[in-house]
Amino acid sequence: MAKTSKFIELQPDNNLLNVGIMGDWIMENASVLESLLTDLDIEIEQYDSIRMHCNGLENIDTSGAWMLYQKFSQYEERGLRASFEGFKDVHFKFIKTIQTLDKQPCPECMRDRSFYGAMERLGGLTVKGVSHLGEALGFYGRIAETFFRSIRSPSHMRISSIIRHVQEAGINALPIVAMMAFLIAIVLAYQGATQLQKFGAEIFTINLTAISVLREMGVLLTAILVAGRSGSSFAAEIGVMKLNDEVDALKTLGIDPFEVLVLPRIIALVIALPLMAFLANMFGLAGGALMSITVLDIPLNRYFDQILGAVSMNDFLVGMIKAPIFAFIIASVGTFRGMQVTGSAESVGRLTTIAVVQSIFLVILADAFFSILFAKMGI
């Protein structure tokens, strides 16, 4: 006896079960279809073969094709002889798509795990690294050439663009930089006081906070914040301009994109970051003063006397010398990655992320280098 529903009709034929596929196999009917296919598993147990007739199928989407194909594959794995018949071309393309995706091995599975495969991947990474190094050297060469050309011909220096980027990358970021430095100094002072009080040396919390802020934390944390805020902005802005063919339009008009897009951003950040680092230092010392007054019960005049005795001009200059170098690293990496954008919005997102990560990594690497250098110089 045939069993019929709106979507499936069963017609037994000895050891063969004919299954008529009908109606709309689409996402809206997914729950009903799943239930019917589950019931079909019970019916099929007494048969050796199953044949799915799809002449009555009206509509199908990817979800319906996936359910049919998955059930078909399960029957084959159980040793049943399963087949499809009567598919219209417009419907069968969904099954073909699912079948192709299901049988396509994942990239991890396709990877050759032999020694030669590892050597091949290493060689590919080496070639890619050398290629990126060549691009970076060419980029920095263009920056140097554009800068010296602008020095020789001041008319090529985009002063208005530099001022705008100083405001966007520097002045607009001052509140968050000041707040960050103030709070970080509070944390440093509190943690230092907690440990030094055990030895009756809480007065040296002032030394710890002042030297840490002036030499390291003020400029380093400011640079990291700017890398995430302005470095990503540089990469995204230039990247979108490349996608919209605005960079090519500048070249067509005879305007050097490095003169208009790259150099003003680098100069602006080299100007802005030292000012931001100076502000971070001042607010860092203010945060240390607040903690000294409230936690250590040290009056303000005693706080400043302790700072003057612990901090030298070299401590201040060490931090300020790093600022323009960090700024150059951040701005150059951001603009470099922006100029590399090609193809799609996915490229903008990926290279913007790379710009931020590389900027922060290179800033920390440069800071470590300066720390070792100044220690060797006795500064």
C-alpha cells in the first residue's frame, strides 16, 4: 500500500522502495521535511534498494538539496542501492552544487605533510617574504624621494593636508590619550605601593611611577593607541581610495599619490605623536600625584621634591626621542598596507588588520631596541 504525504510518496516494489519527491523542498518547509525523512529511515529498513523519483518536485533550494543529498549518502553508506531519477535541470543544479562541495577536500586535508611538502611551503613563504621586503624597500625609497623633492620645492608640500591630519590623528585623540595615561599611572602607583609598603619603602613608589611613565609607559602606550586608531585609519582610507580608483585618477591627472596621500600622513603623525606623548607624561605624573596623596598620604610638595630627586632630564628625553620614530613606523606601515589593497572590501579589512598588528609589533620591537641601546649608553 502506498504511503503518501504532501512531499513524499512511497511505492513499494518487492525489495525496491520507490520514493516520489513532490512539492516545495525549501527552507520554509525544513522542519516538516526533516520529520518525513526520519520516518523514511524506518520504512527503508525492510528494502534493499531505494529509488527517488523527482518528477513531482516543484521548487528546491540549497537546504532542500542538502537534506536529499545527505539522506542519499547515508543510504549508500548502509549498503543500499540508491538512485535519483526525473530531476529537472533547474533543480538538479542544486544537488550538483552540494555534491561538489561535499566531495571537495578541505585545504588542510589537501596539504602535503611530507618532508618535501614542508620544504615547498617553506620555500613559498621565503619567496613571499622576499617579495614583501622588496615592496617595502621600494615604498620607503619612494617616501624618501618624495620628501626630498618636497624640501627642494616647498610648493609640493601639502601644508593644509598635514594640518588636517595633525588635527585628526593628534588633537582629536588628546582626550583619550590623557585619560589612558592618567589611569595607567594610577594603576602603576597602586601596584607599586602595595609591594613597597611591605618593606617600608612606599616613598619610592613615586620614583617607580615617574620613571616608568617618562621613559616607557607614556610614549609606548600612546604609540599603541595611535597604531590602533590612526594607523588603521590610514590603511582603510587609502585602501578604499584604491578600490574606488581614486589613486589611479590622481596618477592620470599627473599628481603623485605619495605626495598627496602618504607623505602628509607621515609628517603629520611625526609632529603629533611627540605632542601626545608629552601630554601623556604630564597626565601620568598627575595620576601618580593623586595616588600619592590619597593612598600614601604624601603631600603634593613632597611628591614634587621626590620626583625632582629621582628623575633627570635624560629620563624625559629618552621617552620623547622615541616618539617621532614610533610615529614614522605607524604611519609608514599604515600607508604601505593601504597602498597594497586590491580587488575587494575583504582586502581592505585584511590589510587594515595587518597594518595595526604589524605597527604594534614593530613599535614594541623598536622600544626593546632603544631600551637596550640606552642601557648600554648609560642613559
